[in-house]
Amino acid sequence: MKRIEMPAGLPGPVVLLSHRAPVAFRRTDGERTARRGAGGLVTALTDLATQLDDVRWVCAAGGSEDVAVAEEHEGTSVPVVLSDEPRVAEGDTGDDPVVPLRLVDVPSEQHDRFYGEIANPILWFIQHGLYGVWSSPDLGDDEHRAFDEGYVPVNLAFADAVADEVEAAGGTALVMLHDYHFYLVADRVRERCPDALISQFIHIPWPGPDAWRVLPPSMRDRLVRGLLGCDVVAFHTEGSARNFLTTVQELLGLRVDLDAMSVEVDGRTVRARAYPISIDVAGLRDLAESPAVARKAEDLEESLAGEDDQLILRVDRTDPSKNIVRGFQAFGLMLEDHPELAGKVRFLALLQPSRQDVPDYAAYLGQIGAEVARINAQYDDLAFEPVDLRLVQDLPLAVAAYSLCDVLIVNAVADGMNLVAKEAAVVNRNDGVLVLSENTGSHQELGEHAVTVYPFDIRQQADALYEALTMPRDERRAKLAAAAAVVERNDIAAWFSAQLADLAPGDG
Amino acid sequence: MKRIEMPAGLPGPVVLLSHRAPVAFRRTDGERTARRGAGGLVTALTDLATQLDDVRWVCAAGGSEDVAVAEEHEGTSVPVVLSDEPRVAEGDTGDDPVVPLRLVDVPSEQHDRFYGEIANPILWFIQHGLYGVWSSPDLGDDEHRAFDEGYVPVNLAFADAVADEVEAAGGTALVMLHDYHFYLVADRVRERCPDALISQFIHIPWPGPDAWRVLPPSMRDRLVRGLLGCDVVAFHTEGSARNFLTTVQELLGLRVDLDAMSVEVDGRTVRARAYPISIDVAGLRDLAESPAVARKAEDLEESLAGEDDQLILRVDRTDPSKNIVRGFQAFGLMLEDHPELAGKVRFLALLQPSRQDVPDYAAYLGQIGAEVARINAQYDDLAFEPVDLRLVQDLPLAVAAYSLCDVLIVNAVADGMNLVAKEAAVVNRNDGVLVLSENTGSHQELGEHAVTVYPFDIRQQADALYEALTMPRDERRAKLAAAAAVVERNDIAAWFSAQLADLAPGDG
């Protein structure tokens, strides 16, 4: 990642909070091992943390070996080398960056309620618009217990760990909280550390006030009040930031200022801001040049027989919010409209199975398989199947497909950002066209260089796929170049720098 | 209905538009018969129309005899006597009020698409929050055709009929459009009659902008732009009026003024306003005193054996938005919590089957029956079944039950107003307690005199039912009296008068 500009006047240290840890310890054959934490956010925060002079990172202990490491340090921070070979720091670590890690352990039953009953099913579903009247939660004793005895105490435990770190630094710090697992942390930290500068970044969409009425005030008001402990509540899009403020107004009755994008709470100003997250462009391009990706690209090219054959690609988790079934339906409809394309266009879907222990998610994977079978069966006389479904998590293959595809489709019902669109834009070398849902955060930046789709409209998505496949080469080239330029300019370093600049004194 | 005050300066005549007609003609045994149109809105508009000196009413021809009547008048207005015995006016009609009725006939295939494919399934579902990702519409060729070849031409046909009436009156008139069937009428009338004063009342909730993204811009933008042809767009609640303006801002990018509650469009000011609809209090009390109601009340009282027995009531159409299943689940949970109440509390549900040709609605009725059976089977040793489910439409029975019940539950997921709550408040004579959803329009006026429920929270609804059943008698009495006083003050005449006062020149 590029160097981040640190503005003057920020209170040190930076205290980060994320649910996932940047390192996972395990015990294999009696030996302690460690590997880097997975996921885009943790990767980005790791890059940030290793650039900062004074940083502490609070996160969840993910397994028994994490707990053992934490206990060896008597519950205080563990100094960890965050390199490609992460380890507990001992003795001289040379140039390798060392970050103090506070691994918070909570009782597993409490954690299950917090994570598996509130954050992932209920908050994720509300914020991605996945509920309707039939599918909404029936809030009974289990859900109330999960909130009261799971989400609340786990949030307070993490808040206390964060506040401990701030107090240890003398009470002033820049606290950067992350995501929907921790809506009750900021106001607790504010209570204990009134001089801390607190921001929270929410990486999923924030819907309007109506959506929150699925929860009773005893839950929803507390979640919103928790966030109002921040100085800045940050989102990927202006729309989410506005929705947050109108939620504050409608649910709590506070008067918000949509021009200044702020609200006064207890004599403090809380700002809502948008900073679109991005990717490490140089890092991704390095990967795209690697032999591993080259091998995958060769295989892919062989599988497309004809010279004029075209490749449509999607890369997603099998989450209903990704709208995978309607994407296939639109592809099937397009082939029916334009039978001359059958046998000439392949739809490669690289899908990572997700949350298969949740019945709705398991059923959704079934629907995906059924729709693919229906389309492929219709064209059983072709040299190849129109849809090539691969349920894999294979980053080199995904990058190879990014570089080769003619069309990348992202038709999500709702998506905080969607980095797939940004990744493909910077590594594609085939004048690929983005077909991009209006309901993704990426659409705010890339929409004008993409073919926009409306996620419930299968007719329109079919037409959009056809438009992308038949777009003249020079128009394709110009659109891709413009999209790539946007991503290069607004990269992950720019994302951090913009937040830090807004948090520096003098801006508020 | 009480006399409505007509403010000075309103342009005459008043041109009303509603989908339903105030009279329905039929042919029985070769004879033409006529009966009054059903439904609360038509009843209220009939009362209004008969008070106005100069009024024309545009509505849909509902059957072949309506079409025959219209044809006999060569497509122009039919003078109709709107009394208890409605008829085409001929010769001297004495004191009976005559209203010119314009019965608009559109091709039945077009009407089916307009009504059965767009207005009732799609707009109703969007505006009541009934869609989730799994239940949202898949917009394909059928839905696009239903919009383009149904909703659009039917709206234009009605708009032209309205504009004809305005032009016949010299181009100035007060045009009062009603409901979600006619979102494309106002701007067409505005085009043909720039001097008309146009208002449209929307009787169902208006959700925030997110909900409208189920539709592509080719539909949603057109619907919203159509409404912006009005001078005033009216709703039952301030929340719906605010949601309308934020929808205009987010979808059309127009800057709205939430303080003035207005938006500038093409040099005109369009205002969003809230006028909570109500009931004809005197008319309902007359009915409550009738022998028919007295007989039903006697039967009901006999069915409650013990002196201390209590009656919970609900009166609804079997629409999923009414949240009937969760209401029974909450009742079942309350009986499990408080077994001492089993055998002492009966839940009478008067439910009118609704839209049984729609699969989701038929399935919902099945869920209702299943939940009732589950609860009643659990208490098979009692003298009476805890739930008394009656699938009937019986107004005298409903009014009798209003007057006798201890608790009325209205736990709708979303409801523009809900008049059941207001009706029960003015005829109950048993210090009955309202248990009222926060998501009904009525809650804005009656919430502080009711026990509020949160429609997805079964635990909370169970507790609320128990609270209502065990509330001290003097608290019950005070709450009911306060609720009744609100309804008496804000009755249906006040609803009209407030709209007319706002529309009179000098107010805008």
C-alpha cells in the first residue's frame, strides 16, 4: 500500500477495533502456528497498522490457541509481528513491524448469541433489505435473550478493552471502530474516555428508518444511541450517511442537519460522512502478473474454444444479497432473445459458499444450482454449457478471470461497496464492460463508466447484458480506462487519508 | 356527516376521481337495479359530494350494466341520485342530491393489467413493506407489459376524463384525486388544464426511497413525476409526507425543503401534507344503537360464560400487512406465560377473506387457520376454545363486538390509517383498551391513549396483551375516554375541511 499522509494534530495513539484479528494462532502437532487473518478489511487495516508509529488493535480471540496466547500475556496486549509470517514478537524483530494486539475472549455461548443470532442474521438482513413480511424475524424470547445476553455484554466487553487501551495511553487517543458487530461500543468508550476522538466505520449499507422498525425500540434505539457516542460515523456512500441521519431523526426524534450532515447530541456534534473504500491497486497488479495467475488464465483461455467467444463473469459469496439467481435468469432470458449468442457466450460464476449452516443460505445455494441446471439443460446440444458454475474460493483463478472477461456482472440487491467491480476494473486487459447494480456502493464512483442494472428487473438485466456484449470495442475501451482511472485515484491509501484528515482538529 | 365548511376563493367545480364508484348498476331479471358502492372511502366521498353545490365524479365503470348506463349518455356524465336508493336521475328528484357521474370504461385486458398486475400486487406490496429479497417481484416481460399497456393507458384514460370535466367547466376547478391507482393522472391533467388546482390523497403508507428501488427508474421515476403534477400531495401521516419528499430527493435528485414540506418543480411549488382520515362518528353511533347490533351483542354476551371473562377482538381483512398470524402467536405465548387466564379470555377474530385468487393471500389464510388450530388444540380441555375465528363480513356483528370487547388488537405491519381503532374507540362501552401497532396511521393520534405494540416482536406483543387485560379499571376508562375524544374532534368532516382550507388561495 502507498504511504498514508498523517495530518498534524491527531491525538496518539490510534486504537483500532475489528471483530476479526490480523493473525490467527493454531496448535498443530503440538507446535504453535500463526497465519494472517482473512478478509479485505483486515488486510487493509493491517497495512494501516504497520504504517503507524503508535497503534493498538483490539479484536476477538478466534480460537483456543488465541486464548492461550492472550492468557500468557495476562489479558494485556500481545506484541505481534505483522508480516507475511506473523508471530508473537520476541527479542529483536529487525525491520518487521510490531503491533500490540488485544485479543478479547468472551464466553462462547455469549459470542454465539452476539454473532450468530444478532449481528449476522438480524443486523445483516435489516441492512441489506433481505426481510419482507414473510421472512422477517419473529422476535421471541430467544432473540431478546440473544440481544440482552449476547450482543450487549459482548459489546461492553470490547468497549472496555478499547477504553483500557485509551486509558493506558493517558486518556487521549484516536479510536477507529469497525462495522455492525459493535454498535454499542462508542458511547461506552465515550463515557469512560470523554477526551477520545472516536470514529466508527460501517461497511454495509445503512437503510432508512422504516427498515429499523423490524426491531422494537428497546433494541433499535439502543443501537443508534450507541453510535452517537462517535465524533464521526462513516459509511461508503452519501446515501447511507443520509439514511443514518434520517434514522436518528425518525427514531430518536433528534433534529438533524442534512446540509451540514450532522446532529447535535448532548452538546457534542456527531458527523455522518462517506468515504468509499477501495483496494491496494499496486498489490493487486503484482498478483495479476504472478505465474499462478498466468497458469489459471491459460486454462481459462483454452476452455473458450472460438476466437469470437465471449466471457461473462461473476465472483461472489452465495449470499442472497448478491442476487445470483436473478442474474442467471437474466442471462437465460438474453439467450432466448438472441439465440445466435448461444454457444458463443459463456457465463463463468466463481461462487464461494457462504453460511451454509443457516437454512435460508443453504436453500439459496440450492436455488442457484437449480437455475444453472435449467439453463444448461436447455442448450444440451452445444459444444459447451452456457453456465460454468464453480463453487470455489480461488483468488488466482478470480484474478485470471478478471483479466480475461468481456463482461463482469455485479447485480447485488444491496452491497455496502463491492470491491469485485474495482478489482476487475484495474486488472482487466480485454476492454471488459462492468454491468453494475445501482444498489452497490461502487456505483456511486463507477456507475457512469458501467452499464447500470436494476436488481429486481430481469428484463432490464437481460437487455443490459446484451448491450454490454455487443458494445463497440472503442466504447468498451474508453469505459474501462475511465473506471480504472477512478480506482487508481481513490485507492485504499486515499480512503484512510481522507478519514484521518476529517478527524484532525480544526476540521470539525 | 356534519356540515363541511367551504372556505372562500376555491375554484368551482370540484372534480373527484376515485377508482370505485358510489353506485353500482346491475341487471337482474331484465330490470336495471342499483346499489351504493362499498368501502369507507366511497362512503366518505359520497357524503362530501352530496354537500357540494357543483361537483363531478369520475370513476371506473365496474360492470357491463355500468357500461350500458354510460353509453346511454354517450360517454358524458350520468346524473345520479346518491341517496340510500341510488338511481339515474330523471325528472324532478325533490330534495335528493344529484351528482354527475363520469363512468370511465377501459378495455378489460388493460384494466386487469392496471389493477391486478400493477396497482394491487406491486404498488400495494411496495408501500406496505411486504417485499423481501425472496418475495420481491421478478420484473419480466409480463410486468413491463402490465405497466406499459395497463397502468399507463388506464391512467391516461382517467386523466383525460378528468381533464374533459375541467375543460367543460372553463378550465378552472378543484381536482381531488384519490389513491395509488392513479399516480400518473395529475401531471397529465396539469398539462391539459394548467389553471386547475390539483390535490391527490394517498390512503396507504408512503415508504422511504429504498423501498421504491424494487422498480426500475422507467417505472418509479414516472410514478413520482406523475404525482408532482399536483399542488398538494396528501397522506394520513407526517411520516408518509416526509418519506414522499425524501423519495423525490433521492430518486429524482430534486432538492426538497423538509421545513416547508415542499419541493419546487418547473417553477411551481408542490406541497406534501398530512390529514388523518376519520369516521362519521354520529353515523356509527346510530348504527351501534340499532336493533341489529343489539341482537348480535346479546349472542356474543351469551357466548362468554363467566362474569369475569374477558374478550380480545380483532377485525381485519386477511391481508398479510395486518399481521394476523403474529397476533395469534403473541396470544398463544401470553396464555403459556399466564395459564391462569386460559378459559377466562377469548380472542374473537372477525376476518374478511381477501384476494383469495392471489396465491400469497390464499397461503396466508391457511397460516391463520393453522395457528388458530394449534392454539385451540392446546386447550382442548377448556369449556370454550381460546380463539373464536369467524371468516365473515358482518358489520352489525363487528360493531357489537366493538362495544363489548375488553381489548381491541391492531398489530399491523403497516397500515395507512386503520379505522377499526377509531370505530371501536367511539362505540366501546366496556372501558376497552386499544393495543395498537406503531406502524398504523392511527397511532399518530391514538398512540398515547393505547398500549403500543411493535409488530415483529411477539414477546412484546404478548406482554402488551397481558398489560391490557390486567389494566386497572380506572386507567382503562381514562384511556378510552381520551381516545374517543380525539376521534370525535378529528372526524371525517374535519378531515375534509382541513384539506379544503389548505387548498384555498392565500394559503400556498
